[in-house]
Amino acid sequence: MTKTQIEQLLKQFKKGKITEDEILEAMTSPRAEELKFATVDHHRELRQGFPEVILCEGKTPAQVGEIARRIVAHGSVLLATRASTSHYVSVRRHVRKARYNAIARTITANLRKAGPTGRGTILVVTAGTSDIPVAEEAIVTATVMRNRVDKLYDVGVAGIHRILSKTDKLRKASVIIVVAGMEGALASVVGGLVDVPVIAVPTSTGYGASFKGVSALLGMLNSCAAGVTVVNIDNGFGAAFAASLINRKTEGG
């Protein structure tokens, strides 16, 4: 249930068209729509502040298209991650105004027209250019969740002067997402420069001994910088969702 739907219920109640019990039933009963291959959680926005997000990976284009249709028909914002062009084509059959970001591999639609609700700016930083696809997933997610978002790309520790020259931008952010592969050292450097939460995202970028992101993951988990937390490998979405929740509750930027 969206805030708009709640407002409509309250207006109906004021006009005497529905009872108090009917409002309570509408707001507290589980709102799940069962399909043959999925159970769409329409109640999630009321519980968590944002609708269910579709992870396209592992789903057929037809499945993603049908889930997207149900989400948009319910009046909710659509965000789908790890989407291929085939997924997008299927969604467009049902949601004509859907948009595809090929770098982030995201599909979006039915976005809110109101301005940002976050209190500060979420800054997304990458160690290298190869980390940009994961960073773009984070940027799309944070933007759809109505945050002000800024970015700083290719400032890894191989040229430490690059990040040190951007300390003013770092310190203006209310939450920082650091996306890095290889050894993942950039998260520790940033964490040592700022007094705001740093969410580290290890990426699968790197040569053989990086073990597809495991080295960066372990390096970030073992960071000596206070205030650094870590999400899973390549999980730009998870980092941005957490950053958005933090940004609702912190002063900044």
C-alpha cells in the first residue's frame, strides 16, 4: 500500500464512506498477489518505505514482464535489477513508459514526481572505471528512492592523490558508497577521511587471485577504518538501499 492509497482511505473515512475497521483491515492485512511463479508483495512499501524490487537474474523475460505489470498496476514504483535487454523488451510490452539503463542493467517506471526526501547527498565513489556498472546500479537505486546523488569515479589507491584531492566532496556527503575491486583498499582510505557512514561494495573486478571479488570482500571486512560496513560482492542495489535508509535519518550535505 502506498502513501497515496492511505491518503485516499482517510479521505473516504472523513466523508463517511468507509468505517474505521475497514481502514485498519486495509492497512494491516497482508497484501500479496499470488502468481503461478511468484508472490508479489504489495505491502512492502508500507512496511519498508519502498516497493518490492525485481531481481531479473534467474527469471525469464515473461516472468519479469508479468511481475512488473502487477507492480505498476498497483500504483507502485518499478525497479528491476540485473536486467537484460530481453527482460526490458518483455516489460515494455506491459509498461510502455519503462526505461532501461544498459550500464546499470536496471529497468525503471512509474517514478515519483516529487523531489528528494533524503536529508543529504549520497556519494558513490569507484576505485576504477571497471567498477562503474556496479556503481551505476547503486546510483539508479538511490535516485529512484528519491535521494540526491553525486558520483566520483576512478579515484583508486593506485593514484592516491586523486581521492585526497576530493576530500571536500567526501565531507559534504551524508553517506558514501565505495565500489572497488582488486584488493578493495579504497574503502579504508575513504573511511579514514570522513565522519559519515561508508558502505563498501566489493566488485568481481580483478585478476585470478582476486577470486571474483572475494579478496576485495575480505579486505573490506578487515578494514581498520571505523564506520565502514560491507555488502555482498557486486551488490550496488543493496548498498544504495541501505544508504537511503541511513539518509532518511541523518543530517548532512
